Amino acid sequence: MAQDDGLRDGERAIKWCGASDARLVYIGRIRTPWTSRKDCPRQGRHDGPLCRIEIDEAWADALEGIDAYERLEVLYWLDHSRRDLVLQSPRDDGATRGTFALRSPMRPNPIGTSIVRLVEIEKTTLIVRGLDCLDGTPLLDIKPDRTLFIPPAPPTRGDYEIENP
Ligand code: SAM
């Protein structure tokens, strides 16, 4: 049950330190069918509804070549999340766990990631399936799915290391 400070049984928050280190820039917005957190999927599905990733015009050239990838990794800022929880008790579970043992949106830096399926490109908008965020969620970054990506740079020695030298 939630208490006055919004914490459930077993949950613990730290004194929020404020945020100053990373100067992230939003590069667009994500348009989804969901306007309430309770309606959002917990994790996106590749057979889920079509969503639109609207990238700011300034980054148009950064999309060059993206059509080569059927799957993309999308990073977004879960902007309605509290950031001070160290212990969390997910509603439907009851067990208390550390924030870093969960994929909860409530984390010190509320970055969400999804692997999405690229369906179509309309100028600077990507039409995708596989998201799980609220309509209007700020976009942080897009990268090719790492399992599809072949680095253009030659491998380094470290790419072959499997044990400590
Ligand atoms: N797939 C991402 C991940 O694993 O990093 C996010 C998973 S998180 C469990 C998804 C949930 O975050 C949604 O079900 C919704 O409750 C919540 N959420 C979605 N958009 C949000 C936003 N803009 N701000 C805060 N919470 C959000």
C-alpha cells in the first residue's frame, strides 16, 4: 500500500541530490497510443501497435543509412518517473528488490530502452513496433540493434580477449 510519500511497503528512497552531470539533449519525441502509465505495456512487443518516432529536423542527416536495419535500439527518457528510489516493491509482485535488479521506469537516470522493428520511414519520422512508453516521451538516441551491426572500424585487440591479460 502506498504511504504519504508515495512509497509502498518495503520501498526506500534516498535524499535526491539533484541532477547535474550529464547534459543530455532530447532529439525528438515518441508518439504512442498510450496516455496513461497503467495502459502502457511493461515491455514493447514486435507485434504491438505502430508508434512514431519523430526526430527533430536538425538531426535529419543522422538518419542516413538507417533503412539498412530492420531492428533498432531506441533510448528514451522516462520523464514522469521519480528518481530517488533505491528499493522498490512492484505493485503486482509485493517482493522488494533493488532498483538495479529491476527494469522499472523509476531509476536515478530514467532511461528506457527498447529494441523496435522498423516498419517505415517518412522523412524524419520512423514508424516502428515494439515500444512501451507514454505518448510524448522524449527521445534520447537511436542505434542499430547490436546483433545486426558490423562495426565499420577494424577490430581491436580487446575484441578477441576472453580472459584477463
Ligand atoms: N523497455 C524499457 C526498458 O526496459 O528499459 C522501459 C520499461 S518500463 C517497465 C515501461 C513502463 O514505464 C511502462 O509500462 C509505463 O508504466 C512506464 N512509462 C512509460 N513511459 C513513461 C514515461 N514517459 N515516464 C515515466 N514512466 C513511463
